[in-house]
Amino acid sequence: MTSTTSPAAVPARPWLSADARRWAAVRLPGWARPLWCASVLVVAAIVMLAPFGWDDRCTVAAPCGPDWWYAVGAAGFFVHALWLFALPEVALVSAPLLLLWMTDPGFRADGAAGRVADAAVVAALCWGWAAAFVRSRVRREQRALALEAAGGVLLPVPEQAAPVRRGVVRIALGLAGLVVAAVAAGVAVSGERADRAHAAAAVRVEAVVVANGAEDHVVARFGDGTRHRVGVTLPEEHEIGAPVPVLVDGGWRRFAAEPYEDRTGPRLLALTAGGAGVTLLLSGAVAALRARAVRRGPVPVLRVLADRADGRTVIRPVDGADAPPVLAYHAVGAGAWARGECVLFGLPAEGAVELVLVGATASGDVVVGTADSPVRRWTEPAAEPGPDAEGRRQAEHRREAEARVAEAAAAMKPGAGPLRWRGGTAGRVAAAAALLGEAAVLASDPPFDEGWWQCVGWVLGAWWFASVVLSPVTWRITADATGLRVRGCLRTRHVPWADVTRVVRTLHGELIVRRVAGQEDLSLGVVVLPWWERKLRRPSAATRAAAELTAMARDPGMRP
């Protein structure tokens, strides 16, 4: 470490625009973006683990047992997807390990669909490995170009550089996750060992299933006529009256085909906490090592132009004062606000955090800033144009609505009696089909034999679905001399003409009666599908009602 000197006195070579353009030209190709690789891998893994054609039914000859090897490998796909984002270097190692796991013939799916799923996972793993390799190569090339631009000048960072304790929180959380995983795994393994000991000492007896309605056991009748509960994983798979061999060791009773209790909860907790813990621990360790790397010895230095933009420190080449910035990062220390010509310690690369910036204030005081976030390629913040796409759509919709009101006002004549508007035939047919579908789902899997809270959830969900579906059917507006009678799904309300300002059909198909200030608008819900209306190329009943009722609200002479 050295004492801080003025940036002008540091023998650093300037980072020129030509060097900056070469650095910026090295970029990650679109196919190597981690989002694409991880998404494809997760989808392919879920399809593969579905499982296609695997015969995993438990038998007395091949009883089911805790398969940690399979569980760890299956969880590894999702942890690997996280590493494609956070730890591409580790993903270079985990991808071959997962491919090795897939070579186990016991985990291969049968049939053509299974082979396609396996091939998709292999392709996704290879794609992710190639993307991680390309990301690492891009960073190496960027560091090499920065080192070349530095011309071999190496200097230790200033003593005033604020130490950044990066990764400490992640390391602590990772260790906590591993402790939780160890405890959960210990609970599961100890229980499995106890089941193994019971099964070894148990006596096999024949029994008949007489009840299978519980969640974790069936009731079986033994040869002596007594009935006992027998723990099973899937009670519904054991038909009433089916003979089954049971292992009995005192009060411990399990089917001979399923001698182990279902411990999915602790196993899932162990795998989830373990995967998250390893990810956080490795990420924190890598961040801590990178933060300290810049202080281990002399590092390359570059003379650059620094500034502040969008809340970040931005870096330009020395001869590019009018050019856009090349890279940006968040910094801590007084140097985070350095402007003008500065000296950059460290090799800039996308994702790097080993940078220290030394600059000078207008009064000549030397300031030092340390990177507190990964370096990113500079991208211009979104400009503030006029209306955005949604705003333009809203403005166009309002213009079309006003045109329909004008047409309605020109064509309408005062009504001799009350006028009514309500949903059309197409909406009623669609609603009836949706309600029949809901009834079929409820009839095929009635929730009434489940817990009370599940029944409440089913009832509330079914009621909400029905209210949404019935909105296009039940809405009706009647206009008479006194005002509007607005009927929704549950109630009818009367609105005097003096309170009505207009009726609108929104861009998303909602029908609303606007009222004067101080009174809440009345919404009839979504009563029309705008895309279907556009497809039919004619206004729906709700659209016509909005235009004609607005014309009546504006001109009392058109009212009934």
C-alpha cells in the first residue's frame, strides 16, 4: 500500500478511445445470457423428472426406500440454474457432474418421450456450460485488453482506499443454511435408520386393507381379526379388500413394500436449505476474495475520465469527454464523487469488483473511491419521451370513445319508455361454458373430504371465479326519466341523472358509470373481451351502452 498522491503524479498510461472501443467490442453474445440457459434447463429438468415411463411402484421384492442419490441429483439441476446467474465459474464444474449423474441407468426415462426429455436436459446442460465458459472468456479478454492498455505499469492501491467487507452477510447466511440442512438431514436419516432396524427385526404377517381414507395410513385387518393402522405413503393406491403383507415390530407397522416412513418434509428442507446455503457461501467467498485481490500487491493502473450519472460512477476514456461512458459501477468513499481526470487501479471487466478510483477535488484534495458493486457495461437510462405505449393506447381509446358518443348523439332519438342494455348472446354462451367447466372440476375432485381450511379456500375460489364469469351475463343498465338502474352480479343500484357524468368501457373491457365528484364510481366488472370485439369488427353491447348513455348524460333531451 502507498500513501495517496495526486492523480496527476501517478505514472499511469491514458485509456484512449481506441482501447475503450476494443474493450467494449468484447461482449457476451445473446445466446449466452444466463436467463435463457437457466430457463431452458429448469423446464427441461422438470419434464425429465416427471418421470416418463419409470416404474417406481413399490413391491415386496423391490421395496421403496430413501433414495438420497436421486434426490440430490434432482435438486442439483435447480441449484445449477442459480449458479448460471451467480457463479458461472462453479457452473463449469457442476454441469459435468450432473451429466455424470444422468449416466446412471436407473434414472433414465423409458420410451420415446423419455429419451426426448433426457436429450433436452443434456442439451440444456451443454448450452449452460458453453454460456458459462463464454462469460469467463469474455472477462479474461476484457482484463487482457485493459492490461495491454496499462502498458505493464503496476502500482499498489493507496492506503486511503476504504476496505469493503463484501460477502460477509452471504457467508453468514450460507453457513446458517447449511446448519439447517444438516439438522433436517439428520432428522430424516435418523428416522430412516430406525425404520431399517425395525424392518430387520419385524415379523411378516398377512393382512387385508379395510379403510384407506386417511392421509398417511390405512386400516388393515390382521389374521387374528384385529384391526390396526399401517403407515403408508399413498393410502389411495391400496384398494379396500386387497391382501397385503405387513411388517410388525411391536407398535411399528409398515407394509413390506414400503418399510420406510415418508419423510419428504425434512428431506426437502435439507435439499433446499443445503442448495441455498452452498450458493450463498460460495458467492460470498468469491466476493470476499475478489474484494481483497486488489490489495494483495501491485495492480495495473489506467488514467481515465470519471463522472457521476444515474447514481453511479461512470468511466470514459481520457480523450472521450464528449463520448458516452464505457462502464459504470457503484462506489463507496469520497472518490465515488470524483470527476474529471482520475486514476483507476485494477483491471475493468464485466462483473469485476476489484477497482479503486483516485481523483482530486477542485481544491486539490485527493479522494479515493472503492467499487461496491460489479462493473457493468454502460447503458443509457430510459429517456423521458411523451406518452408511453400504454398512454398512447389510452389516448387512442378515448378518441375512439368520443367518436362513438358523437355518432350516438347524431343517430339517437328520445325514447318513449325505459331503455335497457345488457350482455349479448356470445357472452352468455361463454359464461355458461366456463361455469360448466368449473362444475366439472368440482364434481371430479370434490374438496369436502379435505381439511376445513381447504374447503373454505375452494368455496372462496369458486365464488370468485363464478362472480368474474357471471359479470358479462348479469350486467344490465336501465335508463328512464329519473336516472339509471345499474345491476351487477349481486345488487341493483339507482343513480339519478344529476349524478351521472358519463359511462365508459375501459381499454380492458370494464364497464364503469362515472359519477360526480365526491361519489364513488360504479363498476360492473369486465363485461367484454376487447380482443374479441376487435375480431368481430363491431361494437359490443357494453361499448354501445357506454356511447349512448354518455350522450344521454350530456343531453337531457335524449333521455326517456
